[in-house]
Amino acid sequence: MINIRNRPAADEFELSLFGPGVGECVVVHLGQGEWLVVDSCIDRETRKPVALDYFDKLGLNPAEAVRLVIVTHWHDDHIGGASAVAKAATRADIVCSAALNCKEFQTVLGVTAVPYMRGAGVDEMTQIFELLLDRRSSNRLDITPVWAKAHTRLYQTVAGSVEALSPSDATFSRFLQEIASLLPGVGATARRAVKNTPNETAIAIWIEAGEIRALLGSDLEKGDTGVTGWQAVVNSTRRPQGRARLLKVAHHGSDGADEPRVWSDMLEPQPLAVLTPFRRSWLPRETDLERIASQAGQAFCTALPRPTRPARRAPTVEKLVRRVAPDLREVVGPMGHVRIRIKRGASTPSIERRGPAFQLRHP
Ligand SMILES: [Zn+2]
């Protein structure tokens, strides 16, 4: 029985994936006490960002431990509590995608979006940018988010390195064209801009720590041409050339995010795959689970893909629920956690599951 509160050794790589049904957060220990947090979601029991909860359990101070906070894209299921994580990680660089949409661009400029446009996404974003402004006024003038696109080196120490694989230059160009079409004078003459889909702007991440390599797929999808999405990543001659042993499956296992050449060209045979569900769209589907399990050596998901029956309540409440909403299902349930640790030089990883996390069956 392995204790969740045990910290990894200095030479031990860790990838922890959290997801409660809707929501995703990845916590990585590169080694040497250097951690990064990719995306964020809230644990409904503690009402705190799960990454901060986890550092609490490990007895770590995020201000000292966390070197990078990466927001892969501004979708609600990836940014719940992200500003609180950024706030606690006072030494960390905060990384965002260089490709935005118009609404996000307005937030960066400080133009408050019209109220009906505001959602959790924009609010977390506003708070993160206000936080950066606060930090700047208090001590340093050079504080800015790190704007990531393909081939941006995000981190490099003796412990390891982190590199962005997306968004592609074509996706970034589309963002610039979208903004240009809004400019007075240019707008009338600009060719009609092709708008990016939000998942096209997501940051996929390549991590190396010694001989261990991990590919975090974010929500990046295949892309509509060879120069966007995963197609652009695989086609790039500038991407890291090694093969990853660990994969955070892209976009909750959806078919539209599964580029076969990622498996054949960027991953070791039989990699270890982890994913979170997105129960609002019933992702991953049964066929997705089968496809992933057949390609991975082992694969784990943090929670069931379909909404589940809530835990039993007091008998009177239970009776009422059964009468008025017999089919009540939860989209966000208890937090699932898959933790993978690999010692440098060791061949077998240790894999732990907590909460509703489960292993995919080989078809
Ligand atoms: Zn998502």
C-alpha cells in the first residue's frame, strides 16, 4: 500500500493526472524538487484547486516547488482555479498559448468583455493577467506571461526540460489575421480571416527528464490541414526527435484528436497512456477506449466517461430525488487521480490509482 503523502525522491519522475468527470490537471515532478502544473480543476470536496491540495498533502510549498504553471487553453474544464495556482506559485513562470481568440485578446488588453460574454474562462484569465500586473507593479517590470507556440523552450535545468509543440505557426498567423480584420482601415480590405478553433490553440507539451520522456496532448486535435493541430506537430522538422514513454491522451480520448502518426512517430511502442473524461460530451466513447487500450501498453482514465449516480444521501432526500429526478446523474464527481512514478534508470514505473480512476481493459 503506497502512501499518497510520500514525496517522490529527487531522482524520481512523477506524472500525476487528476480529473473528476469534467476537468483536468496534470502535476509533474521533473526531478530535484522541481515541479510544474499543467491546467487546473477544482476538487469539489475541498473546493480548492486539486494541484494545491496535492502539494499540501505532500507537504510542499508551491511557492518554492512550482517552476512552471501552464494554461494550455482557456476552456472551462482546464482552468478551474488556475489563477489560485498561479497566485500560490510565486516563483513560477506562467505560460499561455500565443494564439488567442478575439475575446481572449480583449481580456489581455484589459478591455473588459461585455457582461454576457463573461464566463468562468474569461474570469480566470482576467484574474491571471491582473495577478501578473500586480507582481509587476510590486517589484519587477519584466513580468509577463510566457507566450508559447510550437518550439518554445519553456524550461531547462539539470533536472529536465519542457518544450511547447503547439500551437503551430499557421495557427498563430490565423490569430494575427483575426485581430487584423478588426483594425480600422485594415478590416475592410483584409481577406476574410479563417478563425482558429479553441482546441487548435492548445499547447501540447514535450517533457524530458533524463531518459524519461512524456507527451502531454492537452486538447489539441488533428487539425484541418497539414499545418495545424497534431498534423503540424508530426510534420515539423524542428520538434524533439525522441520517443515518449508516457502519454497524456489528447482531448479526452476523442477520435478527432487521435493522429495515428503520433503513435507511430512520437511514442515508444506500447506507451503508458493516461486520460481524463469529459462527461458533458460523454468522452471518451467506448470505441475511443478500445482504440487507446489497443495501442497503449497500459492505459488509465481518472473517472468514468458517463455521468454517474450520485453517492447515496439521507433516506428522505434519496426518496425525494427518486420521485422528482429518478435519472439524476453527476457530471462532476469525486476526484480521480492516476499517479505514475519512475526512478531514473528503472524500467518499471509505479502506478497508483485513487478515487474513481480505472484501468482500460485490453480489447
Ligand atoms: Zn478539455
